[in-house]
Amino acid sequence: WLFYLLLRITKLFLFKKDMKNIILDSNDINNKIRRISFEILEKNYNENELFLIGILPNGKYLSNKISEFSNQFSKKKLNLHFVEIEKKSRSINKITPSLNSKMLKNKVIVIIDDVMNSGGTLMYTIKELLKFKPKKIQIAVLIERYYKNFPLNPDYKGLELSTSEFEHVEVKLDNSPKVLIK
């Protein structure tokens, strides 16, 4: 009996790394996005226009949802743009629709991403957007992890997670959105 118990405990420990733990389900994600939307509107109450810039791929879904929720409660003009990052070269591949200095000069930009891991993706994005001389750049993320390589803190976050750097946070935004830790 004791041998059987030790065997089960060993199996659980050895195979734990293959298990996935659901941190947020679809309903939780919607509630987090709705709250982030309200916070963005409150913090930028005096602004007539905001630029929401989602980092592809998941930032597009989040930006669209934030815009959708915000438009229910505000007549503020929201401009949606999406950034594709080339992580190997640490540069922006493209921004769609394209941006220029006239559009962004003295405007508030909210960069939106799913998970803030090291902060590198956000740093590359900020570096490019600073060329347009915006009034403010704010950061919104669904999940913030505690360890970072760059000194960035999001202005808006859905959930803070204290994880090890060996754990992987996966955000699935398909027909059944969820956030998992592997």
C-alpha cells in the first residue's frame, strides 16, 4: 500500500509539468477587459481621441473588445491600429493601418498586449512609437507577470501573476477564450 502511494505521488510530481491550469475562463476574461476599458476611459477623461494599438496576434482581439466595451459608454474617438513585431530582429514589421506624425503628435496611445513577460515586445513597440511624438504612451495587458527584463509597469492590467520564469502563460482567444499556465 505504501509503495502504491509513493508511486502515485511520484507520477503526479513527474507529470505535473504537462498539466495545464486554467487561470481565467471566458467570463473572467470579459470581466477583466471590461474593467480595463473603464479604467482607460476614466484615466483619459479629458482626451477627445485615443489610439489603441494592439500587438498581434492577441492584442488585436483585446483592442477590439476594449473598443467595443468603451463605445458602449463613451463617444470618445478610438482609433484602432495593430503592430506586428519581428521578435528576432527586435523591430516592427508593420503597423496597420499605417500611422504618421500628424496623427499621433500630442495624442494618447494605449499599447495593448495579452501577457507582459519580459517587457521586450513592449519596449520595441514604444521605441517605434516615440518617433511620432505622442503626448502619452500607456500600457494595457491582460496578464502581468512579476519578473521583467525591462523597467516597465502597465497602466492597466487584468491580472497579476506570480509565476516562475519556467512556467508558460498561454492566452487562447478562440471561440472559448481562456488563460492557462503550463
